[in-house]
Amino acid sequence: MTTREKTLERLRRRKRRKQKIIRAIVHLFVWIGAAVLYYIGFSIFFDTPYEYAMKHSTDGLQREYDRLTARYDSLMHVVDNVKARDRHVFRTLFESEPYDFDSEFETKQAVTYENIVNRSSRKLRKELEAGTLSLGKQLARLNGSYKLLQSRIDSAGRNCDRIPSIQPVINKRLTLLTASYGMRYHPFYKTLQSHQGVDYTVPEGSSVFATADGVVRDATMRNSTSGMTLTIDHGNGYETSYHHLSKFNVRKGQTVHRGDIIALSGDTGLSLAPHLHYEVRYNGIRVDPIHYFFMELSPTEYQRMMRIAQTGMQSFD
């Protein structure tokens, strides 16, 4: 075999080897593609045991969630019914709409938030500076008022103990006040009349406290309207009276101190239900007792009680 023939034979063998390699690579890619297509098709139409277990592992949680959702909806329906009945009872007893502090607060908060969002940063900065300046001026005025008040307290001395300054019953949650000072509908006459005190709905036999130091001026069954009434003279133009009582713990002429249990509440006289009617007089004129709870109420609690008083509730006597 000549050199030329040998060269041609080597070229042919090299070409055949190259073709085999190419065919092998093509077959490999074909099998890989077929395997990928098979896997994709199998994954679409069938789940592996692991995938099946994962998909169905939350079925129990979903059923529990659906059950709790249905239970929650049922409870919310019951709560709504209770609220509706409570409002109906309130309207029946007091002939007025019940107050709702939460809704009012949420509405104000939403309005405030919307106003803040719609303002530019520059405007908010200016408003903050103006508000800070205004607060500084108010603080200066309050500081002056505090010093004036402190000087008056120092000059008054022990006479401060003779000024009514607490509630006559235990009312820490401020929920017992059912009628305030002002024009209210009379529960029996069904007419608008002046209610010159405040009413507390307390169970019969609840403790009634002296709201300031003084001397018992009267403790008797005054008339069929007020029932058993106790009056305390505080000696500085102030008098307090407690109506519809069931029992006196003090007698006429006895000296009492702020916080003493002077009587028990009741339902005597012309009364719709057991309650305490409390009045404050200054120089013979009846005044709003809510303004004389300053020793017991914080500013926030005072504002809340004033909002309750402004709802126009019906009196119990």
C-alpha cells in the first residue's frame, strides 16, 4: 500500500470516528430531551409520593381553619345580637342613644391620619413648629395657673378638706353614672325637667361616702320624692346631699370626714330603680357635681365623664 493510500485510509478512519462521536452526542441529547419531556409530562399529570404528601399535609389545617372561621362568624353574629339587645335596653331605660367611645375615637383617628397623609412634608414641618410654639405658650400659662392655684391652696389650708372633691360611690371604671346635671326626661312624668344632680346606678346597700369634711345637717325621710336623704354642711358655702338611701350610718350633728361611709344606697322615695342621687350646693345654688370630682379623676377620666354626661341620659328620679 502506497503512502497516499495509507493517508487516505487514516483520513477515512478519522472521519468515521468523528461521525460516531457526533451520533453518540446526538443520541445523548435526544435521550436527555426525552427524559426531560417525560419528567415534565409526569409532573403535570402525576404527583410524586413526596409531592402528594406535601399537598395533602395542609388539608387538615384547611378544614380546621374553615371550622374556626365558621365558629368565628357565629360568635360575631351572637355578639352583634347582644350589642343590639344592649342598645335596645339602654334606649328603653334611658330613652336616649347609647354612647360609643370606641367608634368615635376610631373615626377621629382615621380623619387625623387622612389629613396627615395628604399633607406635604414641608407643611407638616411648619405645623409641627407652630404646634410646638403653641404648646410652649400653653405650658407657660398652665405654669402660671398652677402657681396661682398652689398659692390659693396654701392660703386655704385645712379648708380644702371641706370642698367636695370625690365621687360619693366607688366608680373606678366610670360606668355607674347614668344621669347628669341638666335638663332630663323624668322617668314617671315623661316630661323634660331640670335634674340638679347626678344619678349613680348602684345596687341597694352599696356604700355611700362623704365627699368632704363637714357636719351632718339633716338625716331623715324628707318626702315621698327624695326618700331617705342625708345633707352635710361643709361650713364654707358648700353643702352636699344624698338621696334615696336605705340606711343612715351617721346622725344629725355628727362630724364626718371625706371618705367616711355615711349611708347605704337604696330605692326609697320616687325612684325608678335602686340608685343614688347626689347634689352639690354652693352658696345655696345647685351646681354640677361632676366638676367636684377633681381629687379622684385624671384629666382624661374627667373628659370621658363629661362626654358621658353630654349624651342626654334619662334620670332615675
